[in-house]
Amino acid sequence: MTGTTPGTPSLLRVMNDRAALDLLLEHGPLSRTRIGRLTGLSKPTASQLLARLEAAGLVMASGTAGGRPGPNAQLYGVNPRAAHVAGLDVTPSGIVAAVADLTGEVIGSHVLPYAEGAGAVDRVTRALGAAARDAGLERRDVHRVVIATPGSFDPSTGALRYADHLPGWHSPTLLEELAAALPMPVEYENDVNLAAVAEQRLGAARGHGDFVLLWNEEGLGAALVLGGRLHRGWTGGAGEVGFLPVPGHPLVRHVAQVNSGGYQELAGVQAVPAMAAALGIGAPPGRGAGAGPGAGATATAVASPVATAVALLTEAAEHPEGANLLFLRQYATALATGIASLVAVLDPEIVVLSGAVTTAGGDVLRSLVEAELADLAPSRPRLVSGTVRDRPVLRGALESALATTRDEVFDTSRR
């Protein structure tokens, strides 16, 4: 923090400013009296604080509070236009972009389907520009962008790893080209890690410092949160659990070349229809075109294997008896086989099940996985379903961008 000395009035003002801004984000518009009570500040000090933040453009008057004797109290809220951020969710089928204001409200979005021959830089700038225009902004008005991709960019080489299925994103100079094309700070993060960020900030993992999120859509992946922080590994590949060798499937060798591994083959999306077919279960009519409630993209953008798996698991969970119940039990065993390895190594407090495929099985599948895990793992973490269902990867990208931007914008020592 610049311009302050520990213990000085200026430092205390900065700390009080940030505390008040965080309270306004948490509670919404508050009166001077309410802010004073929540922060422990006197009324005169709370009034000075609000005047200071209003002059800095960080808060604004936002109506009055009625229903009590006497004059209505003026309410103050965070100025949503003080900064804007963007998130991009990049998949093989296209890019979903969104712009949010400083309060986190999404005010613009755009879906850009994949087009053969279009370069990654062109697609990113077009998607971001369209989302900004939808928000009534120019691209230069966005303060920070977080881009979600499968795999991860190797910190030593800048090359995208573990994502051979993502076309156009493997140029060794791609990050330099994107930095030159975009006028704001840009961060890159693994898509499953960002789904975990969304659950940590807004969903099922709030208040938990040690958890694993298992994602299941086009591929199986995990996010590892230890001590409240994402663990990415030396090359950024921590959590690429699809490559795990597991019992129940022959060893897969040369996994980098085939872009798959034992756990992916055992419990990934492509295993679901075969498992159901072996029990005489076919895809239910009228289902299979959509993506289900846990999808991270629009229904039409989800690959048909995901839609088929979602349809089969949804139908089985709605009618969990006979062959359907046996199907769910077999799939629960497959999922639990890989989760048991994660639990044995990491000992998390909870495991969050996310992604369209797993969440399609609902509480029935979750309970079966938890029961299987109790037999396979030395500890018994609680299994919970993810609660951020509307594009969790994109929401995580926005939350990540907001966290850094708020730290910058809310630091009144710089003003």
C-alpha cells in the first residue's frame, strides 16, 4: 500500500474506506448510521468517510430508506460505473464473453461461435468488443479481462498445454499477440479453476479453505483449493485428472499424444452412453439436444456427447429404479474411483461436483458417489453439488477479474 505509514491516520482512513466499500458490496445500499454501526465508526467519521468516497467516485447516493418516523435516511451504494471487467470462456465450439460492472452485475454479453480459419486473437477481440458494445461501452473502457481456457499456459514457455482439442490457441507467440491487441491487463486461467473460483465466492464452497471441484463436461478435470488458494502445480497442470491411471480401465500410454487417460476413459462423457447401452438403456426421446442446468455454455454450443450423457443421467435420476438405478450405481463407482485418489492425497473438507454431466444425475447420483467413496477413500469428505449453474466458468472469470480490480480501485491511498 503506497502513501501510508502503519498506525498513521492516513492508514486508518484507507482501512476504513475499504471496510465500508466491502460492506456496501455485501449488503447493498446502506445509510450513514448503518455503515457506522457495521464499521464501529462514529456518525461524524462515517459521514466524512462517505463524503470522501463520494468525491472519489466510488460511492453514490442511491435512494432513501423509509418506513421509520422522521426524515428518510439517505442510502449510499458502490458506484457500479467506477470500473468494468470482462470474462471470456473459450471452448472448442466458440467464445462466450461477458462484461460486469464493479458490483458484479453482468451488463453485456456475446456468444461468438467457432469459425474455421479465424485466428484466436481476432476471435478474442471480436467477442470482447461485442460484449462491451452490448454493455454500452467501448473495449478500452474495460479495466481487466480474465480469459478461461481448457488446459493451462506453461509459465516457462507460454505455450498452452493439455488442450490439443482447442483449435488456434497453440502459437508460441499467442500471449504476446493478445497483449498487443488488448489495451488492458489480461489474465489467463484454467476453466475448471475458474468454476472453483465461482463456487468459492458465490456457491457451494463458500467458507471452505480446502476443497476439490470435479468438473465433468467434454473432459474430466479438477480444481484444487488448498488453504483458500488455487493450487496450479509447476506447469499449471494440477487437476488434469482425466490422465489418472485408474483400476477398471487398461493403462493408457502416451497420454499427451492421445489427449486422454484412464479416468477419462472410465468416467468421462464418452463412457456414459456405452455404460447405459450395456444395460439396455437408450437415449430418451426428446432429450439430448440441450445441455442441462450445469452447462457452462449455451445449449446449442454443447457437443452432442455431453447432451447425450446429460439426457441419459437426467432420465435415470428422475426414475431411479431397475436398470436406471444399476446404471447410476455403475457410473457412481466409476466417478468415485478417481475421486478416491484425490481424497487420499489431498484430504479435502468437501468435494464439489460440477459440470453438466455430473449435475444431471442430481442428488441421486451424488449420494451414490458419496456412498462409494466411503468404501474407497481413507477419509470421508462431504460431497456437494455445485450451486453456480449459469455458466460457472464465465462467472468465475468475472469474479477473478473483479477481485483484482476492486483491490486496485478501492485502494484510496493512491488518490
